Amino acid sequence: MRGSIRRCVLLAFALSVPAMAQGVVPRDPPKNALQEALDRRAESSRLQAQAVAAFEAGDIDAALTLLNRQLELEPDNPLALYNLACVRCVRGDRDEAITLLRSAIERGFVDFEQMRRDPNLAALHDSEMFQQILANRTPILDAAGNMHFDVVKDKYRKGYVYDRDEDLHLTFACAYDKGTLEQAIDELHLLSDWAIDELFTSLADPPMREADPWVVVVLPTERDFRAWAIATYGPAAVTSEFSRIGGSYHHQRKELVAMDLGGTLRHEFLHVLHWRDNMRHGQLHPTWIQEGLCSLVEDYDVVDGHLVPVPSWRTNTVKRLARTNRIIDLTKLANMDHNTFNTRRPLANYAVARSFFLYLYQRHLLSPWYANYVEHYADDPTGIASIEAVTEMDIASIQRDFRDWAIALPQVAEARSDGSVSGLTTSLGVEVDPGRGEGPIITRVTAIARNAGLRPRDIITSIDSRPTRDMNDFVRVLSSYRPAQHVSVHVRRRSISLDIDVPVQGK
């Protein structure tokens, strides 16, 4: 019984990626106010962790005290209210638990599968109020989604585009133009189709539009993104290139923020789908699985209309590690807690997790592994036993085979953080700036490129329908062509979109 409240708490904090998103603010807050907000958030998180530990140890009174102290700091925190309802219910305070649960829902707690499965609320499951909540989940979800969307709209200046997608249960606040947003939504549908076919089969029936909470997707201006990152993580989020935040999905708030329409948006959107699948199964998958699967769709090609994950700059990292026999032990990776995964060699951890799931995918074992893992999650939450089951190998043999696979991978051209490019031997006859998230911006054209129809300030969004939303996309895709080949380059030129036939050149 006590395990459930831990699961509730972790759902909102431990695997929010990369941390809690609090929404974009119109300008940088004063330093003192910002630090006070960060300190209050940190203290709230600390109190919650202590409450979980107390509850796990059977000290219900201590958990009650700690959660009440958390609510003094954040009176409208829906998760704290929900957890307090669970504690009150376990104590036998049924009426108080009902009142707290209603308050949690009014403030945005809409994970109805969690409520329905939670043994800590067992004493409420047969109550009229609880049954009414479940019977009215759809209008409650819609009302919560609309209210959240209205709040987000109020945060932004004029110039944002707002839209909604009923099938994906997403609303959008977008600093790009309407056509660009429509292209991004089309790509999210492509990602969703792949994810449901390959991994999250539970999302097909009932469909997301009927069962899952609305999520707001925020695609802000560079200025608004900076303000959000500072307000959420502190000044270091934008001052350090190594730790610069690209976005996050916050499950408690049902809010996704992304600085670009490329790898960041894809990664965070898959978190949305993965969380929905977790909720339907009543599970909480560990960080290495969450991050590995979501990193898998950062880089892909489209083959016959279908998404195909491909080697990337992350597999370059693993290839280098494999050559020196420094790939982390998979069992150790699978048992890492969230903080360790994200603070101790995080680039290597992400790279190995992403590459291992690509290894399974290329062997047509990713889908069987995930199905086996969900079925046997209670027996082994790390996923290692399911890997051994579908590969029919022990983990030591898998580790060796994975290393050999990594060494044999092609070296992928990549854009490095210092602005240099490695491994690219072809060109479109243009120079580009990375842009602010929609795609590389052409800054200079050669005569050949100009004759083909490209112009300075054109934004390159795809090549032969392969997305080029960021520099790693652009460099990786362009490197796959040979000089003298012709490609169809999709660009946005002010308010119009064009497909231009361009000859590939050698560098």
C-alpha cells in the first residue's frame, strides 16, 4: 500500500525532464524574487521527499506534518494536495480525504488512472463522489485543459499563434507562423504513429482524445524561452553552454516547453506519450528507459512515409566509448537514480541509453522488449530481465554484442557545440546560421545555389522530406548525399513555403 504514494510523488518530480517547468514569464524576474522562488521550490521538493520517506517507513503522522508544511509553501500544489488526500485516507480521515482530493482536482490533478488504481485511496473507491469523478472524467479533462490553455495565452504578447489538436490532446502556444506550426503538428503525428505502433500500444484504445489529459505545448520566442529557463532553473540554465536547457516536459503541470522544433520538441513530445502510457499501466519507468526512448526519436529519417530512427551524434559518442572499452555497464545504467543519471557523465549516459534502444530497434527487438517489459514490470522495473528474455542472451553477452555493434556503426557528421562541423564533405552552396529553432537560416549563397533558387534569409526546414530543424539535423542529412545529386530543399521565405531543386556540391 505504501508504494503507491512514492509512485505519485515521482510521477511529478523525479522524471520531469529535465526538471519542473513553471511557464514562461514576460521578462526576467528580479534576482531576489527569482532566488526566493527557486529556494521555495527546492524546499517544497525536499519536504515532499521527506514525506515519501516517512510514509514508506510507516510513519503516517510525520508524512502528514511534512505535507502540510509543503502546502504552506505551495498552497495550490495539486500533487501535494493529492498526496495529503492519500495520507488522510490511510489514516481513516475519509471526509477530509474527499475534500483534499476535490481540491487537488480543482487545481489541476487529472491523472484519473492513478486515482483509480491507487490503493491508498481504496476507502474512497466506492464513494458516490469518487464514482462521479470517474464518470465525468472527460468534461473534467476538457475543463482543466481549457483553463490551462487560457492561463498560458495570458502569459504571452501578441504575435503568438494558438491552436489545438484533438487527436493528440495538445494545445499550442507558438511564436512561429501558422504554416510552421502546422508542419510541426504533422511531424508530431508521425512521431505518435511510430510510437503507438512500436511501443505505446495502450494509447490506441481508447484513443488519447478520449482518455488522456490535455497538454500545453509552448514554442516560445528566444527571449521568452530565456525568461522561462532562468525562472525555472536559475541563471546557470542560460549562462553555461554545457548545461544550457533546451526544454522540458513537466507531467504534473501537463506542459511542454521547447526552444526548437527539432530534436528537443521530438524528445519532449515522446515524454508526453511515454507518461500517458505509464499512467495507463500504473507504472513508472526508470530514467534510463525514459531518456533512452525519448532520445531515440531526436534523429530519424522518413522511409516510405514511416519514421526510422538512425545513428546520430549520440551514437558517435558511444562509438568512441566502445573503441576504448569505456561503455558503462548496462546493469549499472539501468539502476541509476534520476539525479545520478543527469549529473554524472550525463552526455555519456544519454548516448548509451539512446544507442542501446537503437541497437534493439535495428534487430527488430524494440517492440517485443517493450511489450515484455510492461508485462513483467513488477518483477524487474529496470528492464534488464526483459532484455535478456527477448535477446535470449545473458546481460554480459548482450554487453559484448552491443559494444561490437557500436564499433561497427558509421561515423555521423555532426555540428559541435563550439560551432564547428565534423565529417561533412558536401554542401548546398550556402552558408547557414543555426537559427532560433525552426531550421538553419541561409546567410550567403553561391552562384549555383542562387541559380537554383535559394536566397539569403531562407529557412531550411527539410531536405527530401527529411527534417532539418536544427544544425545536427541539417549536417547529418546533408552528409548522406553525394556531389552532383539533386535534392528537394524545403524552405520558408517570409510567409511562403517553397520546394527548390538544388544540386549537391562537394566541399
